Amino acid sequence: MNFEQVKNKADNALMPTYAHFSVALEKGKGATLTDVEGKEYIDFTSGIGVNSLGYADEGWINAITEQAKKLAHTSNLYYNPTVAEFAQTLCEKSGFDKAFLCNSGAEANECAFKLARKYSFDKYGEGRNEIISLVNSFHGRTMATITATGQEEFHKYFFPFNDGFKYAKANDFEAFKAAISEKTCAVIMEPIQGEAGVFPIEKDFAKAVAELCREKDIVLIFDEVQTGVARTGKLYAWENLGVKPDVLTSAKGLGGGLPIGACLAMNPFGEVLTSSTHGTTFGGNPIVCAGGLEVLSRIDENMLEEVNKKAEYIKEKLSDVEEIAEIRGMGLMIGLSLKNKTAKEVAAKCLEKGLMILTAHLAVRMLPPLVISYEEIDIGIAILKSVLDE
């Protein structure tokens, strides 16, 4: 099919929930994608942080193919060796005690909310169920997670929204402390507010919040859906902050391209959700877990060092661009504030020239595959510079 044929089929069959770019992608290799017309694009998006090993990675393909030959799916009522191996590996590498496996970041956050509220109910009884998130946060598109999302633009159309959520300003500990009450059972925050424009949480703020949560027995949840799985130069970004949460949610790059989510918890929080209190049909699918095992097997000190080197390389290449007002982020999660141009305008022009790049409110956002080559970086940066210099 050519582009128009793909577009017509999609527009006729899909709900109009996405503002599509005028490109139909067909295949990829490394960090380079090819559309149905044969045009190539350097990918600085990795499917919004999902394709951590890039495209057509042989190890990942072999892992999921071999699992598909054996068993594609079974109910979570039965044990499976691949699922068990993945869960154990994830817990060991991340430093958490227990994992609940699901299909997305939103589901992982839903699990975290339920866990926190049940923990509080079991220990203190009814009425202690309030969850505090941060202004400009993003936690998903389910009813609970859009309610937890601290952006007003998401709080319309779908009334009534869930009760029991409050918002505090990021990096303002006094405002945060004022939001805490006897009803508070949990706090959720992203180490870097990605959808808001790639704004990191300050270390001192994170540490002060953690201390207050420990003092008041409030469950501290880190949403690492976008920041996790080596994206920031550590397996999880809490290591950069020096603050370990009680509960951590992960997804996106963890599956290497397949739908996955995980809610990780330290004990005693990992023992809270018992039989029948939570579940999923597809979460922990053996094929997805096989892909996740391959991703985790590739994340070692050498890869983490390379992620940080590539990040510094990109920042250095962009340091002399007059149009860029600020470069933010950690590792290969990079945001650019612009002086005059709009992020949407830049993203559209980059695509025309063969570079896929993201926006996040007013910022240009980069989430390239962790395995992107320096040659692909150079081509992409050259395109980005040409657009910013126009």
C-alpha cells in the first residue's frame, strides 16, 4: 500500500484520537525507520520511549520468536518459567521485592494506587485514601490516572472524575507539605516530568518529600514509566536522585516494543495485594516477558555508560545553537526550550527532512533508542540544526 491507501484505511476504521503526521511507517533497523514510500527517517522518539533496543534487534526478535513457538499465552492462574524468570530478574536488577506485571504504564499506576489505598485501609481503616500528585505531572489516560495527572487540560469532558486526588507544586516543599493531611495515603511523582516539557525533580525536594512520607507512613510512589529502563543513564532514575521509593511503576522501554507494565514494590508493600484484590488477563504474557528478559540482559554498566556518553555528545552538538534557550533532562531523555520557534513547527519540519522528534508542551523532546549509533545521532542533529537555524 502507498501512503494514501494506508491513510484512507486508517481514517475509515480508527477513532480519530490521534493527530497523525503524514507518514506511514513500514519497517526499521537500529534507529532508522522507513516509510511505505521508501523514505528513511532517523528516530529520536523510539515510539515515545518504547523501542529501547531500536528496530529489528536480532537478540530481541529471537527471544520473542522462540517463546512464541512454545507458548504465547496462558492464564495467570498457572505458573510459567519465562514469566517467573522475568519477574525475578526485574526484582533483582531494580532492587525491589515484588512485581505485578501488566500491560501499560497507566495500568501500573492503577495498581500502585490500589496498593497504597489497601495498605492504608488495612492499617488505619477507612477515610485515609487521598493521593497527592504534582502539578504538571502525567500518569496515564484511565479515569484514575488522568485524575492524578496534574494538568488542567486533561480534566474536562469525562466528568465526574475520581475523588481522592490532590495536587502540589513540584520542587516547592512548603506547598507540598501544606497539601498533606490526615487523609493522605500516598504521593506519586515522576523523577522527570516528561510530558510537561522534560522538567527534572530537584534532589533536595525529592529527599524532603521522602523523609516526610516515611515520618507519616505515606506510600511514596515514583512513576518511572518514561524515565525507567536505562533512559536516564541508570536502570531507574531514582538512583540519580538518591531517593528510593516504596513503589515504582515501569513500562515503555521495558518490553522493547511489546505492551508491558510493572508495579514494583518493597516489602511490606509488596505483600498488600493478595488473591482476588487485583489481576489482569494479559499482564505477564510469556512473549512479552521473553522480550523484557532480553532488554534487561542487555542493560549493564557498559550500556549505561554509553547512554550517558551519547547524551553528553548530543548536548555538546547542540550547545552552540542560537535558537535553543535551555537543554534539560538526564541521559537520553532530553528537552529543548526554544526562543522563537514553536515545538510543533520544528517537529513537522524535521519530519519533512527525515528526522522524527517529539514535542512536550512548548519543548522539543528527544527519546532516541538506547542503541542509537553516533552516525545516526550526527544525521539527526544535522537535520535538527538546519531546522532551528532557518
